Amino acid sequence: MKEEFINIPLVNNEEESRFEIKINNHYSFIEYRVINNLLALIHTETQPELAGTGAATAVVEKTLQYVDENDIKILPYCPFILAYIKKHPEWKKVVDKHFRAYDEI
């Protein structure tokens, strides 16, 4: 994660069902759903003003840290998150073993 994002807090916006970080009044976020006590990570989005800044990677890293610290298992349906975990296999530990692409990570 870029140093500029380290002190930006991750917010679990339960009303919107998303994890988000706010940078200069713009958001990078991950939409989620809770399914059978698992956290399905559906979609990662960064507002156009943050494109190319590393904000999407920062929200993914912060979300993975959050789920790890809270002993939550995930279903990484979002292709961006799945690709991140494949590049950083140490995060496979937070993926539910029943996830369809678990063996590909």
C-alpha cells in the first residue's frame, strides 16, 4: 500500500453494505453481502478522481486486514480482489475453503 493511504481509516458502511476509504472527498469502496456468516466481496470501485492513485489496492488491503483481524472468511467474487489474492497468496487464509476458485489461488 502506498504510504499516503496508511493512515486513512477503513469504514464499514453497513447501511451501504460496503467497506470504504475516503480521500479528498472521493471514495474507493468494496461492496459486500453477508451469506451464511461469510462475507461475499462483490465489487470494488474507485471514483474517477482517484483512478490510478492506488486507492483501489489500498481499500482491498485494508479490507483483507480487517477480515483477518476479525476472523471472518470471505468469498472473493470481485475479479479485482481475486486477482489481488492470487498475486498475494498469503491472503488465501481469509478465503473460505468452499469458494469455487479456492484451489486456483
